[in-house]
Amino acid sequence: MSFIRQSDEVYVSETDVTTVTGADIAFLKARAAENPRRRVRLCAHRDTGDRLHEMLIVHMRGTYVQPHKHVGKSESFHVIEGRLKVLLFDDEGRHTRTIQLSDPSGGASFFYRLQSPTFHSVVPETEFVVFHEVTNGPFDRRETIAAPWAPAETDAAAGARFVAGLLGEQR
């Protein structure tokens, strides 16, 4: 394993050639389980200024991701393990679509790409979900717009109620 810990949630590859093994995924899952926000990521890019950002991300069931959108960016996910929902919203906060994703053996789509500045969130449905995310850099926090109509990520309880309400409307 050749990763440098950058924070409780972020590891960065320190080599020119990044490879990930099952043992590395187990390591990342253990770190996510220790993290209060129940998530961790491994960045294959070394710097936020890189033009291409590739991340291996682990979220646990119960992780709340505030709906957000990216200005001038696209993103794609490839699910490696587990199952999650991608929730899409219009600018007023109306839930417009749910995309079910799973690993290739799970029967749902395992790949998605979002090319427009659309509010979105993810909801892990299994104990762990492991996915590969690709987006264009450089990263500039000002280009990520948090949904003003959704709870902040710092309020996990309100986030859980928000997601439960959305998922309840789908039944």
C-alpha cells in the first residue's frame, strides 16, 4: 500500500502508478468505519490542481451527502462493490429522478455519468459501497454549490430525516 493519509477522510496515492488490491479496499473500509462521517476516499491524483481527478470512494450505509452540483464539471461513477442510489433534483429541490447503481453482479446499472450542473446526492444501500469516481479538475470549492434547501452535512440527523422522507416518497 502506497498511500499518504491527508485527513481522516482522504488518502492520496504517492506513486506514479496507482494500483488497488482487495486488501487496500479492506483497509479503506476499516477507515470509513472509524470515521464519524462514515466515508473515506483514495485519490489517485496527487493534487487538487490536476486536470483529471480519479477517486476510489467508500461510503457506509447511513452516510449523508448533502445534495450539491458542480459548475463546469462532469462526473462519473463505476460501482465496484455494493449498492447505492443517486438522487437527482431540480434547482428548487424537487426530487426528479433516482438512479439505482450496484456492482455488475447486482442487476442494476453499475456506471453513471452526469454531464450537467444538476443537484445530486448518493445514498448507500449496503453496509459498504465502493465506487470509482472520475471528474475533471482542478478542484475549486467555489464550483461546488450545496443545495440551500437541504440540511448541511454537519447535521447528520437532519440529513437522515431528509433522505428518509425522499425514500419514503418512492414507495
